[in-house]
Amino acid sequence: MSCFGSRSSFLLELEFLIQKHFVVVTYQLEPEFEVTARVYLVPYDLSNVKGSLRKRPTTVLNPARRYLKTLIPMLSLNPVHWNFGCTDEAMRPFHEPPIQCTLAQIYSNLPSPNPQLTGPSTGTIPKLLDFSFDIEETLGLRSRLYQYQRETVARLIQREGGKASIPDPLYVPIKSVTGTIFFFQPGTYEVLQERPMVVPTTGGILCEELGTGKTIMILALILATRHELSTPEESITDVRPILTSTALRYFPSAPYDQIRQRCGRDRHALNDDDPAIRVPSLVELLIHVSRTSPQPATRYNEALESAGLNKLIRATVPFYHHYLGDPTAYERARRDQSRPAPRTIYLTSATLVVVPSNLIAQWYREIHKHCQVELRVLQMRTNSTFPPVKSLASDYDIVLMTYERFTAEERYKNVNKLHTSRTCKCEIFPHTQARIPDCRCEDLPVSPLLQIRWKRLVIDEGHVSSSLNTLLTPFVKLLSIQSKWIVTGTPTTNLLGLSFGSSSIKEQNDDTDDEWRPSNSQAMVRPAEGSICWTKTDRLDLQKFGAMLTHFIGTQQFLSNTNLYKACVIDALMDPDGPRPTAVQVINQLMTSFMVRHRISDIETEITLPPLRTDNILLDLEPIAAKSYNAMQASIVVNAIDSQRTDQDYLFHPRNAASLQLAVANLSQIMFWGTSEDRYNVFELSQNAEQQEQRAIERGSSPQDIQLLREALSHVKAAVVDQTWIASQAHPEIPFQVLDMPEDIFDAWTDIRPASEDQPRAKLMHPLHLTKLKQALLSRPLAPIDWLVEMGHQLHNTEIRDSEKSKKPPGNGIPNRSLQTAAPPVLLRQSPLSRTKIGCSASSKLNYIINEVLQYSPTEKFLIFSQSPLTLAHVKDALDLVHVPYVQFTTQVNVRTREEQVVTFETSETHRVFLMELRHGARGLNLISASRVIFCEPVWQADIESQAIKRVHRIGQTKPVHVKTLVIRDSAEEYMIDRRAKLKGQTSKIPKMLEEQGMRYFIMHPKFISTPPSLLTSITFPFLKFTDELFDVPVDSVTDNAPSTSAESDGRTPLDTPVEKRRRLKFVV
């Protein structure tokens, strides 16, 4: 220990440590009353003390740990200090690199798998690591494995087969001044002479980066071990030989005789007519061995079939007996009375794969895509019924289930019903060479999943396994599983596998000076000098990781002591003074032990993804949409000034968090297209404008607030006098400009009817009416104008009648013929609407999307994301108008249909656009047929945006990927993009948008859009399609962000499909 001055409290602590045998100290007095001490840390496993150092009470251990925390940073390994000299060089015994890394950085820098060929291992591993060897032919793969994938598969096989004890990752080696190696645990401050050894867990977390092929890795693992039977669960006190029904009934050897005696299954208990127990025939032995030690039998299938042995082999299902507990002395003394019956657990080579419902079809396709060998796959969906338990154990290689179907089995979890003395008395197969029972016993009323010892469990998108509040993990703990694998690119909230392909990203540089300091609303632990802050978010990630290891994977050392992980890992890292010495090394060792992943640099030496370009597209709001935006902003301004920004009336009061969240969602919807039944209170605000201003003046509001209020009320008045805007608020759809349509027909069909005839009418019509008009025209392509006018009046009358009666969406009013039954082009060209065109919509974002789709969809496919189903419904209506086929992946579409739509999009050349809610786009799906991605609004969480992009930018993608985010200029969206860029480099987790200081300030201080729009996109396309070619549509495209002319447009229309109910917010004014 280096030189230190007199500190009475420290010396008292040191005295305690000496008295309680934590340290031994010798010292030397130095001039000027200084002391240099030699400190000998006493190992807990010191010999010849009868283990007394391990038995100290907590009243001693707790203060000792606090004192050691003070002492250890003062220690030095410098020989000069040890020999009582003085020098400034400390040479700390717990030296490690400066702790300037976050948990996410530790995760990103985990070493790549490096499986070694030491010790016994399956013959597949050397072949996997011999990169010149054709492993695909051996495994039965159709797709070729990359080298890093082969390394991962080899590592998975090694982990599953590992039985030899391994060094405990909770301890870190340290070196004494004499060079002796000791082992230190930073959470408990234990020092040991010998490192503890632990039994390895045959499973872990496969967390390769998103888009690097985790599915094919799992399939390669299954193929490599598909002939390997699961082994009985280990028992310290019980021998568990593998049995078959024939062996249990008839084999005469001692082990089987003992089992029969223990479970009361002698030959008389089974069947009085059974043949005498005797040496089994060769056929019986071969069948027994073939099922208890299965081998590939492809070459012999025909011979077995011709000999009639296949059905006997299939009927012979291996199993073992599992007892509730070993017989006690009392039970042995009363052998004549009933003894606890065993639970029969069947062995299998099958893998149980549990996936989200939207991925089950994709998994099934991936199996057939990658596997040359025909794997036996059982799909279990919501209403699927399990086959008999013996068939489930014997007849499948993969049991593929959804989360919902898997957890539904929790209702049948009473395993006590499996401990039954019921014996099988079924007759043996007649006319055969072996005594194989033809068992037809009914299954017990317990989930078949609980009656099988599974080879492995794979849970895709397995980050959900960290939660104990769902049925998933508790039910998994009831199952008997040899190996458990969590497959996910994002193990916890902030451990994100989103870097693969990052070297190919070309970003638009939108950096601007930041007027607000980034803030972190999370509570942080106080960092020690030279270390970083570890936040509550880090603690949550550590807890999730611990829950996976303890409760899902079932790590034995954590299961046996549920407080061990917290004491040894979390407490050491989350110390108020920063991570303790070697604590980072412990979590690194633990993550390396359980996580299988390659560093990005190692993957990208072998494979590089196509370029990825991301752009933020600045757009202005169309004038009619700007009025809605300003009207809502005015409501927020009036609310703030009228409430004086205090008390519960203020929208931003903490108790109004839900209302604020809804208001922000409405504001975001307006920037695509949104409406309000009460017109954002503009009539009420306009009527009370003078009183509002007078009240603000009387209350002494600041000149800035008075000016802001006047500006807000001026925008309110502008909305009130705009009859077209008012009429547009009556329907939820986005209106389109109509060009060259005969006036009579337009007047009959439009539903945007200003109350005053003094104002010029904008020629706008909603998609629903345009669609109905087109249907009418296709039914009678040569219909006169009068008939079309009459059909328009009928539609309006029907809408009014339906609205008054039931408030339901408007009816058709005309025959509802499919647009697919198109009239011949020669007839359509003679129609009065043959020259009619559709122009810009009232949404600048929708105009940009349609322009992009029409320009690029002939050669590329699109993936369009939005957080709002209503926004996607607007895009859908526009795609219908321009005749571009699409598929939808939203909450309004049932799960099975969503699965089918993924297949349709990936395999069809017809469907060019995939509409997806952002909540569905974050995980799992593979949509590499698309190469263009559009986000209808900015995404605050960069990780969610990146995961959505990973649906297309992943292995298998061959085209450059273009990602565009639509942003309204001078709005909260543009500011959000700037704020997110500024917060991108910070080490702590980015807070929620409304908790981030800069964003919250911007929303609290509304800004109005007053400048004329210039960043708009002009589109024009024919109302009717005259050719059979899909994309024969003229497009007047405009380059990104370039000013263009735009029609004055306003309005919106009802949808002919279910849409999200309009969201409204009423303010107290």
C-alpha cells in the first residue's frame, strides 16, 4: 500500500479487517509520521482453517466489504513500494483499461467465436472449421454457409456438447507482487487461491447482428444433430437408463429388473399372458439400440420397409423414468404399501422452435429454402391440435410454434398427473419377429410438451424471455429441455445488433448548430474518476440479461442462488461511485460465456452489403394542410396563455401526460393529413378572441405572449373564413385535385361543398368518390353524362341517409363492381371522362410518395412505414387510384393474412409496395425483394428505425438500398431530426421524445407556418387506364426538395376500409 497520512477512520477500518482475518498487515514508519504498509489479502479458501473464513456472518461481511472498497484502490504492486520506497508509479493490482465504455460498447466488442478442436467433440466440428470442406453436402444444406456462420454453428455444437467443468466467469485473475495468481470477485470482494469451476450451460444467446443469417445457423445446427437423441436429465441420486417398452417388459438384465421392481412393473402386473422374461432376440435388440442410439438410416430404409420393421421401430419410443424423489427410509421400510409412481418422459431428437406469429410462415419458407434434406416439420398455430405424444416425440425434426400456441399449453401444466401407476397392457404386434407393444393408450390430460425431453428449444426474437410477467418464461421452466437458445439481434433494450452494413451507409449531412443542450432525464449513478456513468437503463439491461440466464436458459449457479447474479454482477457495476475494479471484466467474461456473436469487422471481411443511402426529404405543407397545423398550434398557444402555464388546466402539466401524448400524435398526423370534427375549436376561439386577448393583458402576460396570442388568433380567423378548409374537415380522406372533368359530373360527385357560393370552389374530390365514379364508368363505359350525374346524386343521397340513420360509413349507392372487370380500352377512350386527370392531393407527403412509386416501382419494390394506420390507409387509397398493386401489414389485417401477404410480396412481380405499421416492422421479417424504404414521418428511436431498415438491408439484398424520411420543414419533425442527430453520440440512452428537454421545449413553444410553400412535388396521372400495361402512367416528377407549383387543394374523404378512429383533443380555453 502506498504512503498515506494519518486518518483515524481509515485505521479503524483497517484494524477491523485485520481482526476479522480479511487482511494481514506489516508496516514501516516513515519520516514525518508517515506509514508504509504491506497488505496481504487473506484468501477465503485458505487451507488449514476448516473453512471458517467462508462462514463469517453478514454482520462481519457487510462492513468488511465497505472497508475493502476503500482499501483496494490504495494498493500498489510496485516493488519500490513493497520494499518501503517511495515513487509516484502505483501499478495497481486490479489494473484494467480505463472504464470508458458502456454496456452497449462491451457487447459490441465481445470477441468473435473461436471454437477449438481440443477434447472430444462431434465429427461435424472439424468439418465445419475446415473451410475447404463441402459441409453443405454433409449437413444437407442447399445454401452455402459463410465462414463466420460455420464458426458460429461449430460454437453452438460445442456448447451443447460441453460437459467438462469450466472456470467460473464471475472471478477475475489478479497477480500479486510476487507473481502469484489469485482470483477476485468485485461484487463480494472475495479473494481465492483457486478459481471455482462450474458446470457449463448447454445453451445460450445467439445474438449475431441483424441480417447476418441467424436462421440458417440454427437450421445448420438442427441438421448437424438431427440423429442425436436427447439425454435424460441428470440426477445426483438417481440412475436414469434409457428405456423402451420392450426392454421394460421383457429384458432380463439387472438394470431393467431393478426398474421393474421399483415401479412395480413385473410381468404379472403388466399382463398375465406375456411371455416369460428371456434374453431378447436379435431383432428386439437391434430395434432397441436403433431407437436409444439413433444413427442415419437412409441407406437401409428400403430394407427395413421390406422386412416389415419400420412400423416396429416407429412404435418403439425411447423414454426414461423421472421420480418425484428418491425413496426415504420410511418408504423402504414399508415396501408393501404404495410407492410414488414415476413420470414417463420420452426422448426425442426434435427441436422446439417458438416464434412470433408473424414469422412462422417465414420460418417454414426458410426451412425449405435452405435445406436440401427434407426435414419433418410440424407447424402449430393458434387452433392446431397436437398429435399423440409418442408421435410428437418420434415423427418430427422440428416442432414450429407461435408464442401464443406455446403459452396456451400452460393451461395443461399439472405434471403431477404424469406420476401415475398406469401401465400399458396393449398387445404386441402380431406376426412379427419382436415383442413390440402396439400401444394405443390414451394420452394423459397434460400438455405433450411436458411429457418429452426436448433436444433443444429455440425461441426466435427471444428478447421477450427476459420478462417474468408473461407466461412464456415460467412455462419454459416447467419443460424438460436439454439446450435452450435465445435467438435475437437485440438481447435487451439497448444491446442492439444494428451495425452490420453500417460501413455502406451514406447519410445526408443535416448537422446544424444546436440551441439546446442535450439532457438526460434518467437518474445516473455518480461516476468515479476515470469511469463513466452507468444509468438506470444499464441496470434494467443487466437485470434482463440476468433473467435470461437464470430463468430461461437455466444457469445452474444462478438458479441455486437467485441473489448471486445481483451481488456479483449488478452491485459491482452499479456502485454509486462507478463500476468497481474488474467489474467490467466480469460482465465481459459472463457475456462472452453465454453470447455467441461475431464482431462486425470480422463479418465484413467476408461479406459486404450493397450501399445504403439515407436521406431526409424536406417538404412544405400544402396550404390547406398548413391551416390545420396552424389551427392546432393556435389551440396549444391559447391553452398555455389562458392557463398561465400552471395548474392542471395547462396541457404540459405532469398530470396531463396522456393528453399531451395524444396531442403530439394528432400533430404528427396533421403533417401527413388530419382532420378534426370540431375544427380544432377555431369557431369557439374566434368568437372569444377579443376576450382572450383582453384577459391576457389584464393578467399581465408578457409582451411576447401577447404577440404570440395575436398571431395564433390571426391563424384561427384565417381558418374560419376558408370555406373549403371547413368543408374538408367533414371527412377523413385526403382530397385530390381533379383536372378536365366535365363540370356537371364534378358537381354531382364531389363531396367538398363550401357553405358559401361566394368563394371559388377548388376542384377537389376524395378517393372514395373517384373510385365509385370509376366503377360506374367501367360498368357503362359509353354512359351519357346525365346518367353519371344521376349516379353521383344517388351516392350523395345514400351517404346522407346512412349518416342520419346509423352514423355508419357511407354506402355504395351504385352497383359495386370490381375495378378488375375493366371495360375494353377502345370503349373507355370514347368516355366523357377519357381526358380527365388526377392532380396533387392535399398532402405534400402523399404527393411525394406517389411520385416516387410511379417513378421507381417498375424496377424496384417499396417498403413504406408509418406509425399511424390512418396514414397507411391514405397511401393505400392513392395507390388504388394510380393502379399500383400493394399489400398491407397492419393491425387491421389478421395474422394469417399478414403471413400470406409477406409471401405474396416476396414472390410476386405484380405487387410493388408493402405498407407496414412501424410496430410490425421492427423485428424478424425478411423483405429483401424491396430496395426502397420510405418513412412517412421521422422516427425518434433510432434503433427502431434501424431495425425497420434491416428488413431490406441484410444478407441476400443485391440492390443498393435507398431510405427516405419525409419531414415537414419548420415543424417539430425537422427539429426532431436535428435533435436526434445531436443526441446520437451520447453514451446514455436517449430519453423518450416528450422527456427530452430540447424537444419538449420546442413543442411547448409552438411556431406557425406562414411562408408560402415551395418544397412541393407535382403529380398528374390519368383517371382511367387505357392499356393493359401496369405502369403506363405519365408522371410529371420533380426532384427531391426542389420548388414546384402546387394546386390549391383541400379536403378529405371516407375510406371504404376500416381506418383508425379519428383522434381529437379538446382544450380548455
